[in-house]
Amino acid sequence: MNMLNTIIQKWVHTNMIKEITSVNNTYIKELLSLRDKQVRNNTNLFVVEGYHLVEEALKHHVLKVALCTDKEVLEKLNVDEKYLVSEQVIKKLSSTKTPQNIIGVVNSITNQDLESIISKNKLRLVILDNVNDPGNLGTIIRTSAALGIDAVISSLETVDYYNDKVLRATQGAIFKIPLFKMNLNEVLPLLKDNNIIVYGTHLESSISIKEVEKKDKLAIVLGNEAKGVSKEVLDLCDRNVILPMDNDVESLNVSIAAALLMWELK
């Protein structure tokens, strides 16, 4: 408990704490509906679990509601709405088998401006074409933030940023890097119009990442776990690159490949 108090002690607030004990409470049912991607999109809200993600949301001023089984924790949280809830409520809302005793409701980050980002003099972008695995997406977001990537842009078909497995894999990095979900057929021409060189990842007609001239403005496109980058998207890239590998290994997990490519382009 002392460790938890240390984490949140700098955000003291004294708003009234409401109590919910029933899993059939109307508000709890509303929060359960946020498991649906369409509901998240319509409400611009999503749920995070555990102290670390709640803390990160709080630090980035996007935490809207906190639900916890510990009243002392809630009393120290500077957030609009606070609910003291039962363990049954936490278990009902959680997507993990052994949840921590705190859950947050977060405002989706919607105020980012792609044009201001791509107008920078120096730029590194990661672009994702139909990445389906939530763990891969979350890991790529976390690695992108760690390696100073300016933004991640994903296709409309890529798994939702606010999927619970994606959120856990990001370990809070979801709040630390601009994220966009857009039609890549429209985005890639826009990038090229802004003098950003776009590299696709593909085995054919490619050069080694070691041969890439590190220009000031670069973007790297990674594709679907099974099919790679689509031909339609590859046709919009300036050049294809590959990671040199030994022992006749042709490909890597997309999150591992992304990390290596980002490191090379850093």
C-alpha cells in the first residue's frame, strides 16, 4: 500500500466518492459496452486497468473516471469522477484473470494534428498496414515511443489502438506518442508531397536497411503478420528495404522487425 500511495500522492483531490457494489449497476453496464470498438469510437472513451496505466493517463491529463476498491487511493486521485467499487465489479470490468484493484476511464486522444508533425524539418514515422495482432501493435507503439519516432500511422484495417491487449502491451506508451488511423492510400501521397521518403518492407526489388541513406525525413511501412505490406501500399512507397538475415530466415515477427528498422533509422 505504501508503494501505491507514493505513486499517486502528488495528485491530491477531494471530490465526493460514489459507491457501486453491484455488477448490474447501470454505469457498470455502460463501461462494459466500451469493450466494443464502435462504442469506443462513438464515445471517445476507453478503459485502462492497473495502477501503471491509470497513473500514465493521469499524468497526461486524460483520466476521466477512477474506480477502485481502496477508498484511500481514490481520495488522493485528482480526477472528475471517483467510484469505490467491490472486487466483483473490478473482476467484471477487467479483461485479466488476476486484475489489480483499480480501473480508469480515459478520454481518447483526438486533438493531434498530422500536418504539423509532417512539417517538421526532421522526422521519423512508422506506418502500419493491416497489423492484426494486438500484442504486436502495442509493442510497436511502445518501441516507437522509446526510440523517438514522431508518430505512428496505421491503416483503417489495423487493430484498434484502444483494444485492451494493445493497451497492456504499450505499458503506458499509448499516451506518449501521436497515433493516427487513416487511409494509407491518402496518407502516403501526402507524406511524399512533404518531402518524406517512404520505405516499404518487402523481399523483392529491395535494398538492405544498411544501405539506406539517413535523410532528415523518413517513414517506414510494415505490414500484416501473414501477408506483409499490400501491393497497393508498396506501389506508393519510394523504395523497398529488407533486414539482412542469416541461415535462410526470410522474415521476423513484425514487432521485432519494426524495432530493428527503427533502430537502424534512428
